[in-house]
Amino acid sequence: MNHLANAASLLIDIFFGLAAVLFVLRLALQWVGAPFHNPLCQAIYRMSNPVLMPLRRVLKPWRKIDLAAALVAYLVMCGKAALMLAIWSLPLGMAAIAPLGLAELLGLVITLWFWLILIVVILSWVGRGASHPAIPLLIRLTEPLLAPFRRLLPKPGGIDLSPMLVVLLLLLARILIVAPLQELALGLSQA
């Protein structure tokens, strides 16, 4: 049974993770003001619109934050948490699912930003002049995190140290925020 539970956990993690990434990217694209004419933006908008447009009638965006996309991403991760608890035969309850869904969503956002920053750093080494539409989008998505630290940190020898500091802070956030939230949720599920 353990092998089946592991396989089911993997499939649930992938399916729900990809669905949540879609809505997190939609939220992030609107937050950073990404250009709509970018083909990747258009694809994300087309895939997420069937779910978000009816919901946006009730949940209007607040400033640059798409509350409907945030809610759907959170609900997707709560669904993932509920399925994971069920697979591992842990007691289900909203007291456990709500914080576990939040922990899963925060973990996903931190992991997503980690990879986006890593990709931007690698692209800066191999050639920023490439004309793929993802490159300016990646830079735009990571800039809100990197820019404040870029202004604070010196550039020894012209090297930008802000990605290293931001990645360190993201890893610390995963340890100090996400892990305790997961422990709290699992404690609530067993109480």
C-alpha cells in the first residue's frame, strides 16, 4: 500500500502543483504589469480565464492583486492537502487543511521564485540578448524581489549579489515560515 500511496502522492503533487502554478503566474503577471502582447502571458490568461472570469464578478482585483487568482491557487492547494491527508490516512478537518493549504501555497511560491531567479542568473551568463519571449517576462517577474536588494548591496567587480541574497532569504522563509505552518497543520490533523 505504501508504494501506491507514494505514486498517488506524486501524481497529486504534480497535477495540483501545475494547476496552482498557473494561477500563481496569473497573479504574478498582473502584479508586475507584464505586457499582455507577450505570447506566454496570452497563454496563461487563456488557460486561467475560464475559471477566473466568473469568479472575478464577485472578487474584484484589489490594486494590482488579482484576488480571484489568489483564492483559486489557495483552494487548489487546500484540495491537494485534503487529498494528501486522505491518502496517508490522517484525519481530515478544516483546522488542518486550511493552514496546510496555505503552507503548500507559500512553499510553491517560494520554489517558483527560486527557480525563476536561478534561470535569470543563468541567462545573464549565457546571453541576455536572446529573443525568446520568456526572457523579458522572467526578468520582469523576478525584478520586484531583486531590485530592492540590488540597490542596497555593493557590486564588487560588477557582480550582482542580489540573487544570492534573495535565494538565501527564500530558503530561510521556507525553513522558518513554511515548515512551521506544515507542522502546525499536521499537529491539528492529529489532535
